[in-house]
Amino acid sequence: MPSKAEQTAEFIIQTVAPIFNKNGYSSTSLKDITSATGLTKGAIYGNFKNKEELALAAFTVTIKNMLRRITVHQDTSDSPIKKLLLITDFYRNYYDYTKELGGCPILTMGVDAKYQNLSLFQYVQYTISKIQRNMAKLIDIGKEKGEIHRQIDSSLYAKNIYTMITGAIFMTHTMNDASYLLETMNQIDTIILKELKQ
């Protein structure tokens, strides 16, 4: 069973993660954090060295939950092609999902932390690279199984597909219009079925 200190730290992270996600790192004040948690400044800094450490912990939890959701969604099929299509299927509902989070954590923190919190920014970069690597591995498995053309450049397609997804997320949130995501996911499905599929 987690200790009282661990429970408090977890409570703080879960409470402030949507605030960081909505406001960004630089615009989230200690007052925002204490108001949301009902804890004193001393209680916050008794669990986290500083705001930077808390923001990194909050982002880490948010991203792990998001990646777990994608993995669970993909686990409904063993086919690499179907798993790629399940990625786009997940992102079709991403606008509603991220509205609950206060926005897309990767976009919010990637833009906001670049000049404000180097550790957080580097973790965002690592997360993007990890997502792209996982997608490239899935394409490689598809090539091995004969589902995807062998001449396909797995890393290039993974990078391009994720760039399209991220651009669609930005436009959907900026314009408050889910059609950007829906139409882009349809376009990616076409690429998967016409360019990648064997």
C-alpha cells in the first residue's frame, strides 16, 4: 500500500496535470497549484523539489495514460495493418479525450516548455521519438509478415504519419473543429491501404 506521502504526491499530480495541460508550464502559477489541491506551498514543495519537477511528473503520468489507451486499443488485433488503422481510429476520438485533459499534452508542453523548462521539453521530444519508433517497428513487423511492402521506408512513413496526426490535432483544437482530425485520419487510412498494404 502506498505511504501517505506517496498518496499525497499522486493526488497532487492527478490534480494539477490538467492545469499544466490547459495553461502550459509557464502560465501555471504556484497559486493555481495550491488553489486546485487545497494544499499549502510547503506541502507541495515537501513532495516536489520545484515546479519543474512537478510539471515533469504530471506530463509523464498524462502521457503514460494516453499511450496505454492507444496500446489497449491496438491490442484488439494482431495484424500490423489493422493496428495501424486502429491508431487512426483512436485519434478520431482524440479531440473529446483531450478536452477532458485540458488539451493535447504533447502540443501544449512541446510549444510552451521549449524556452521555459528544458527537462520537460526534452521529455516531450523523447515521447515524440518513442511514438514514431513504435510506429516504425509496427511497419517493420508488417513487412516481415508480408502485410506491408518491403521497400517502404518505415521510419519515414512513421514520421510523416505522426506529423499529419499532430498537425490535425493542432488544427482541431485551434479551430474547435473535429473535422480536421476526422478527415486527416481518413487520409492516413488511404495511405496505409494504398501505399503500405501489400
